[in-house]
Amino acid sequence: MREKIRVGFVGVGNMGQCAHLKNFATLPDCEVAAIAELLPQQGQLVARRYGVPRVYRGYEEMLAKEKLDAIVASQPFNRHGILVPQLLKAGVPLLTEKPLAASVAVGEAIVEAERASGTWHMLGYHKRSDPATMRARQEIEHLQRTGELGRMTYVRILMPAGDWVASGFVDLIRTDEERPRLDVDPPAADMSPETANRYTAFVNYYIHQVNLLRHLLGEAYRVTYADPAGVLLAGTSASGVACTIEMSPYRTTIDWQESALVCFEHGYLKLDLPAPLACNRPGRLEIMRDPGNGAEPQTSSPHLPWVHAMRQQAINFLAAVRGEREPMTRASEALADLRIAREYIRLLTGE
């Protein structure tokens, strides 16, 4: 593979610009070769700011004319079923935003398209790429392997609604061009329109936590309870570890207070994550060890690099394109997230 990985962008709207392009465009081993954008003025302005040499009105023309090593497509997830299989035909790795789709059935079709393509599709679960989460995963694997704090007993994620943008759109380029009407994927056939709306709202906002819970557990889990107020999702992992997601039991207006607690018999890891679009700010990890037998309990917090999750996600994606590591979340695992969400909605609504 050439020294710089040539990446093509499909869409440079809000997240395309501020979550992805401004990170990829400033990585020394990446060359953003082209942009495909339906809004021509916006495409040109964005390309000029980030030094992208070519802009196309559609991804078809871009793929026909460019030799790319990878594609980043930040698009509405209710269009993934239409768009992703076409992009996978290019035969190069693909990064899209989460969730995989707006229904399990469309997600299944995307996974089949990935299998047939000979390449892979990574979902933008950026919380896995936060330096604090990456370090937490290493520590959890160590503790599970050594057993020095006993067995894992409980994982809890708290995610209050808050200011997820954290001034992350201050440099967003917008134009007043008319947005074209685009086709979207068919609605889920196994839900009423009202229930489907609840499902898509849930996966839009909380699918990150559904995915992060599995990542911290290190194994699959199933939903066992959905409280009627819509605040608590409870589950059990494959090995019997209790787990919960607390969804907006309160809200903040100028802060983001997402956290995760991973408990062992003799200690815990506490993960505090910053707002999704906060720049140059990693999460914070606290580790408490109390092995007993007269040993003094210890609490530590590792110093982490000043790299935010979206930038580290871009770094991780490029490393996966080079074959240096596995993609952080592939489409098949993202499909498992959709199925977890479907079971939660079934328990919540009875449908």
C-alpha cells in the first residue's frame, strides 16, 4: 500500500465535516483524494478549506474516476440499506456512522452485502476509540486473564442527555442550497409506525451505549428488563454478569456526564467519557484495587494522550486499512446491536 492512504468522502454535512473530515485531513498518513457531495457549493467550499483536490456531485462518478484505498460515508442511517451495498462494490474498506440501519432486516441485508464484497465495513462507534476506553479494555482483559480482582460482577453505563456537540460545529461550513429529497430504506415490517419511531429514536441516541456495554463485558448479552419509564435497560451477559444502561435519568444543558462502571469482586474501573464532539480531550479512567488479605487498597488514574475519540477513530480506521489491526466494530457486530435494541423495544412496548 502506498505511503499515504487515499480516502474518498461521500457526504460532507455536519458529521462528515466536523466528526470525520477535519480529523482525516490532518493525519500525516492520509490523503483525502476526493469528495462526493450533492450540494455543489458546499462541496467546493469544504474542499477548499481542507485542501481536497476534486469534488464530484455523486459517489458513482467519484468511484469511477478515483483510485481509492478507503471510503468514509457519513450519511443518515435510514439510507444505509440503499447506499452501503453500492459503496461496498468498490471493494475497499468503508467507514460509516452508527447505527448500521433503521431496522434489523435492512441490517441483515447490509451484512450480506459486506460478505459478498470481499472487503469490510466499520461502524463509527467512536467511544471504543477513546484513549480511556482503549486503556480500560486492556485493563479488563488483564484482570479477566489473571483473576487478580476476582470475577467480573457488574457493568453499568450512565448516559444522561446533555450537550453532545461541545462547540464541535463552530467551524461547520453551511450553505443555503436546497437539499434534494432522497430515498430512504423501507420501515421495519414487524413494527407499527409508532413503535418503529420509538425504535429508530432509541438506536439513534443510545446505540452507542448498547455497543459499549458489549465491548466492556467482552462478550454478548441479552436484555432481560425494560422499565416502563424508558430509563433503565437491564441485561445478563453470556457468562452471567449483570449489566444495565441508565438512559437520561436527568439531563444537563452545558455539560456531558456519560460514565461506565465495570465491577469485579475486589475492585472496579470507572470510565468518564467526554462529549462526542469535544476536541483534544480523552476520557478519564479510574482503577480501584482492593485485593484484601491486609493489602492496602489502591486507586490509580493513568495519564492519557490529548487525543479525542473521533481523531483516534480515524487513526484506528487507517490502521485497519493497512492490516495493522482489526476494525473496531464490523457490520456483523453492529447488527447484534440492532437486535439488542429490537428486544429492548419489544419488552418496552409489547410489540
